[in-house]
Amino acid sequence: MKRKWVKLSSLVMVTALFLAACSGGNASEGSEEKVTASTSGKPQILRVSIGVNDQHPEYEGVEKFKELVESKTDDFEIELYHSGQLADDRSAIEMLQLGSLDITIPSTSPLVNFVKEFGVFDLPFTIPNEKVADELLDGKFGDKMLDMVEGQNLVALAWWENGFRNLTNDIRPVAKIEDVDGLKIRTMENEIHLDAWKALGANPTPMAFTELFTAMQQGTVDGQENPFPTIELSQYAEVQKHVSNTNHVYTPFIFLFSKTIWDKLTEEQQTILSEAAVEAGEFNRQRNREVADESLEKLKKSMSYTEVTPEEHKRFQKAVKPVIDKHADGIGAELVDEYLNAIEEIAGS
């Protein structure tokens, strides 16, 4: 996702060079000076809130973002808050809208409460692999979706990665649809996710992420679904016996900035933050995939791992098609068609 920030950066750079020449600046040739545009002399604190813990690849991404920004300007000090210390994802988005928080990088699913079109990413068994995900998000469709938050007092700067969601449970191995029947599965508070698991025969139970471990420990739910890094780093192997590579939903992270705060920044500051968000997002994707592979290998040592075959994936996909049809109008039928067509075109190229 390169978007408009590259052009803006070039304009700012040309302007800066012109002003330096006019003022007789004597910076060493080839040196990279830090930007210092603030008049107060004190850096502006920008707080970043995420829901996962400080061992997760997303936290590595925000550390990278902090490093990139603070290496380019003295205008900002980036403060990082993990594990929902400040707020859960939905509350963090609301805080951005109010201007009481600067940055959050949630999954797209909680954003559906604010912009219904983001439900397109919750449609099950639609994105087949990471290559398709990258091309989809870094192309016209991804840019279109980022622009959709503008009416919510939010600014979307980049796509990061949460990854493919996979199933764990404490009852039995899941290799086919029939194995899902009757399982009590914790889901996010998301109607598409609930309907998808019902279509597969499960008994889905919406629940806050912070309550999940205890619920599995006490048997309130039989299982849950999350990317491998979240499963491993949250130590779900302590309360779950089985894990399967269902890969039922690919979930992006979306880098959100408070528009109230954003509009007070200079164009140069905006460019630095935007480019750092994109670069840190690329770093996050790479690390997330590395950690996903590492996490799965660790999980295999402490849990029973079941491979879902491509043939069974097609059965899952067929079973949830009525769910896609049901929710298409609520999301926007034209947008859903555009999304599915873009995936088909990318996958076939």
C-alpha cells in the first residue's frame, strides 16, 4: 500500500530543499537530518494501543513504527500500550474518534461496528492464501477500503496482518465439517462469524477476548479460533487439546489514526507518520508469517494437530456460501461482488 503519501513526501522534500538553499543551509552532502518542526521544543506524545501482548508480531510492528518515526523526527515520542492496557479494540476506536487516543491497530472485525463495509473481510473461506491477501490489500480494493473510514473521524494509513484464523478445541480433532458439529466455539461479537459457525454445525458463543482463557479453562466453551501466533502466545495449549488449520478467515490489521489529532499536524509530519506506518506494516507481515510458522511447530509439540485437506476446505466453503449470500446486502452487494471478483482475478493470475 504505497498510496498518495509517496507523492506528498516528494513535494515536502522539494520544499525543504528549496528553503534550505534560500537560507544558506550547510548540511553535509548525503546526510539525513531529523525533522524538527515543533515550536514548543518538546516532542508530542503519540499513544499506540493494541489488544495483543508484547510477544506478538503486531507489537514488533509497533516497535518498528516507533523506531522509524523517532529516527526521522524529534517532533514525536511514541508510547506503546499492549494487551488492551488502555482499551479493547472497539473502545480504542471510539477513543480515536473523540481525540483521546492517537493510534490503534485493530483487526477489521471490530471496525464493522463503525463502517459496515468492513464486514467483507469477515466473509469465510474467501481469501485462499497470503499472496492473494497482499495483492488485494495493496491494490485498488485495499485503498478503497482505507478511504471508507474518513467519515468516522478516523484516518487509515496502512494494512498490517493478523493472519488466517484457525480452530482449536478440547473435545476432538477437526478434519472435516462433521467434526465441528455441536462444538461450543467462542467467536468475536460479529454476526457473520456467528452465522458461519452455525452453518458448519457449531454452537458459537460471542465473548470478549479477555474472558476467553478462563472460559475455556472452566469449560464454558469447547474451543476458539484465532491465528497461530495468538493461540501459541496466549498459551491456549494449556486448556486446549486439538488444533486444525481451518484457515477460515484472513483478518487484516488496519492502522488507524485519530483525525482530530491528524488534522493538527503539518503535511511533513503526516508524511513521516504515513510512510512509517506502511514500512512497519510490511515488516509486521513478514514477521507475522515467520512467527505463524514457528508458533505452529510449537503447538504441534503440545497439541494434537490435524491437517484439513483442500477437498475438505471446498466442503467448508460450500457450506458457508449461504452466509455470504445472507450478509451481502448488509455489507453492500456491489462491494461484495467487487471483493470476490478481485480475489478470483488475483488467484487466477
